[in-house]
Amino acid sequence: MSLESGKGRSVVRVGVTLFGAQAALLPPGSEGGRTVVEVEQTASVGQALDRLKVPPEGRAYVTLNGRHVTDLGVLVGEGDEIGVIVPLGGG
């Protein structure tokens, strides 16, 4: 089910979970590192992440509905869940 935005465009609600330091990019009031963003019905995973200003270098491991995606041009739908996991380094 898509919603109508105030401008007459169809939008969908997509959950986004950011892990690690990137959780600071979430809007105030977000809980558990997760928020819901509204994007146009034709939006991609990358465009949904753009809404939260997730930098390209912070998109190393992205999941869509629990599955790893490498093509951030994949379209999202109502109720989809995006996760962004920050790679850890060390030695």
C-alpha cells in the first residue's frame, strides 16, 4: 500500500536501521538505531539512504529485508527494511 504525499506523489514507508557510529545520522527520537523514512514509490535503496545522508563510504554492507544487496539501485516497497552495517577494522 502506498500513501499519497502532500504533493500528490505516491510514497512508501521504509524502515532503516543504522549500526555503529552511523546511528548518529538518525533523526531525534529514533529508537534502537532505527527510523522510518518516506520515499517516493519509485525510490531505490540508495535514495532511501540519501534521505538520511548516509555517506557512500558508509554503505559497505547493506541489507534489504535481511538479504545482502550490492546494487543500491534496487527499488524499495512499502514496509521494506534496510540495514547498514559498518565494517570494523583492527588487527
